Amino acid sequence: MLLWLMTTAFAGHVYVNGVNVDALRDATFEGATVTLDADGNVHIDAPGYKIEVVNPDGTAPPPAVPTPTPAPVATAPVPAPATHAPPPPQPVTTAPPPASDVPTGKWWLLTEDNGSVGHTVHVFVNGVKVTVLQSGAEPFILDVGPWLHKGPNVVEVKSNSADAGGGAMYVYLGLGGNDQGTIVMDAPSVQFGLGPSRQGPHSRTYQVSVP
């Protein structure tokens, strides 16, 4: 970069590397930085140049004025974005058929999750998707009576596991009693389990007879 110094009439002085050079003419400085202070003085920072001023009349040149240092610019700290743990996945249940001849409060679907990771389970009753379950959810209880009918029923459980880990996940369906919010099920008609070694899709079909 070439800097051409043009002499004009102004109230301040010209300094090169802190030395007053008001009488300097026809000079070129390469790689120089020019700063104009509040008093109208021009400061030229020219690394590699040595400046000496000798007045013919023997008088001392004006004293050097230090090159002003720009004031630091204060910047406000940027707060870190807030992070929140995602809520555990919740089962998604579809609406039951409009009518069923099976009384409610008798047939239940239950889950047991021992810290499993990576499993998604779809439960179908007589071809209708009843619910979708995922690893990491709280224990789930659903009255499946509205999806059943008296006589033979087909229950299909389909799962897909990706990067599975943790403990086992179980899905049960069967006849049980509700003891003050606790479901007691002696012999589940459906017992579907997934371990940490399970990968990819998996399915089982069960025949459930409702008297």
C-alpha cells in the first residue's frame, strides 16, 4: 500500500513515528497507518522509517505528540443458550372402535421398561393400531376392552430397534383385576420382550380368546 502525503492548510501538526514533520514535503511512506486526533494533528505510523528533524535556524521542533490509542470497545457477554432435557416419550393411543361387547376394566395392556434404549413398539388388536410405545417412557396401563370382542381376537406386536441398549422392555396384554390402581394379571395372553441385543424390525402375533 502506498500513502501519498498531501500538504494542506490545517490547524494541527504532522507527526511521523512521533516526530514533528510539518516542514516535510514530497514524501511517500509504504505500509504506513494514518491517524487524525481530536486536535487536528496527523499521526503517521511508518514502521521501518527513522525520522530526524534538524531546523536550519537552530530552534527546537515542536514536541512529539504520542499517537492516540483507540479506546477499547466494550462488548456485552453473550449468554449461553438455555438447554432443557427433552421430556420422556409418551405412548400414543388411538381412539377405540365405536362399540364393543367386552366390558371395560377387565382386559389390560401393561408395559415394563428397565431403562431400555432404542425400541419403538406398535400394538395392533384385530388389525387396528391401538398404541405406539417407546423406550424410556413411564410404565403404561391401558384398558384394551374397547378394542376386543368376545371370542377369538388377533393381537400383533411389531417393534423396530435401532442402537438398542440398557435393560429389557416388556409389553403384556391379558385379563387382570384393578386393585386400587394396581393391575393384577396372573397369566398374560401376550408377553412381548425386547432386550439390548435386539436390532431392526421384529414382530409376533398372538391369539387372544375373550369369553
